[in-house]
Amino acid sequence: MRKGKTNTEFGRGGELNTIVGKGTIVEGDLKVKNSLRIDGIVKGNVNTTDTIIVGKDGEVEGRVRAKHLLLGGKVKGNVFASGRVFLESTASVFGDIKAVRLVVDEGAIFDGKCTMNETEKTEDSKSSETNENLPS
């Protein structure tokens, strides 16, 4: 029951206009305007202006940068979110997380360090600028 409430509150705002389907492997960096869902494997950095949803079978091997991250699968790399990061019970992160808010369900694996600060309001107004001018 908590999961449904959290997902509703999570802010799946913006259009979900890109999906990396199960069985798909993408090698290289992805830069997506609006939201992205990953159920396959991405070997490269992933940047969006809104939300990244990684399904339980999804994997990212690289840096993740978004407004929000809803993770059910794996990330091997650092995570930067100007809003919230939600690690579901099936999630695993091997890298550092920098976010305004972090929610970790029981059973999730997080091997790294977390830095949290209150910059969501200023980052929201700069989200598209931030994602367009990302450091390599």
C-alpha cells in the first residue's frame, strides 16, 4: 500500500517519451528531455530533465542525473537528483547519491555515500539548464 502512495506522490510529471525495453542493451550516453523508463541495460551516462524510472530488470552502468529517480533495478555509478530518489526493495546502487530527499525500502542495497541538501526549489527552476550543461 505504501508503494502505491509513494509512486503517486513521486512526481511522474512530464511526458514519458522514451522507453528502453527489456532485452535491449544501449551502449553510450542517453540525454532525454522529460521522463525515461529503463527495463533493459544502459552502459553509459543517463541524463533527463524529469524522472528516470528503472524497472526491477533494468540496469544502468554509468552516472545518472535527473530531477527524480525511481529505482527498482540496478545502478552502478553515481546518482545526482535535484529532487527525490526512491529505492524500492529490489533496488541496488553501487555508487554515491546526491539528492534532496532519499527513500529506501527495506531490502534495497545501497553501497556508497549519500549527500543531501535543500536545493530542490532552486534546482527545479534550473532543471533544463542543468541537464543541458552537464559536466562530462
